Amino acid sequence: MHTANLQMKVLGKKEDASFVLHTDFKSEFLLPIGQYVNWKLLNKWDDYNELYHAMQFLVTIKDIDGVWFETHTIEKNEAISGVIIMVGGNVKQVEPYGDLEEKQILLLKYFHIVDKGKGLGTYWLNSIIKPHYADKGLRHILVSSSHPQSFNFYEKMGKEVRTFTKHSDNGLFTRLCKTFLIHI
């Protein structure tokens, strides 16, 4: 799945947005997550630092045999305005998910877009991400979220398969989390 020679490839365009696949990783790909964390601080949302957790997650999975990840970005005017991390391979070592066939499943992690509410997320998943991985024989995407505003979005894409709670970083908030199964 992961091609050593491929480092970046534009998978599509919509208006002024380019949808780019990266098989290498650079920390600047996570800039949209940092912007979201800053927004949460300014709006007293909660104390869960997705940027920190994304980096910790990537450091952890890079050493797991048989697990790979690819970074997808939205790029506008040479700036990164969206990011998705797609994880494949031996994903049961990363996140147990029941009886789905492991070789046909992906984990969607850290999906953030700076310009929310403009239809780019729906377009990105339906027209770029799903077809790209369907061509590689993958059939399912699992995504977990603790952002109540995203639940409706994911319910339209697939079905809820799990609900749970977790505490924010300093234990100040209890976060409702849901996992969704999206068929490719």
C-alpha cells in the first residue's frame, strides 16, 4: 500500500483547493489541528490538546510492524488548510474494532479543516479519500470523534457502532465519544 518512492501526489482539485496525498510525514501537516486547539483555548471549549495527541499517536504507530499511515492535506495558496491521517495494515494493533476483516479496513484519524461548513469535508471523503482507498481494495473506514458537531456529519456518511466517554487532558471535562463505520 505504502509506496516508498511516492512522497506527494495531488489526488484532486476543487476550486482553489488541492487534495494532496503524502506518504512521508512533516509536522507542518498538522497545522490545521494546531489552529483548532488555539480556537478551543480562545473559546474555553475544553483542555484536550489534539495536536499533542496526534503527534503522540504517530510516534507510537510508526514502530508497529505491519501498520502504515498516509497523510492527506488540503492545500490552498501554498498553505495547509486541512489534514486527515489514514492508518492501514494491522490496525487491530492500533484500535480493536470487532469482527471486520482487518485487511479491508482503515482508521481515519485527526480530520481537521480550517474553513469548516463549506462542503470540503464531504467532498474530500466522498470524492477523494473513499475512491483512492477503494482502488486499493479497502472497504471500510472507522472514525472516532469526541466533537459533538461532527456526529451528524459522520452519521450521514455511515453508522454509529460505539459510544463511550473519556476525560479531557486535565480531567476537567468528560467527553462523549462515538465511533462510526463508513463503507467505502
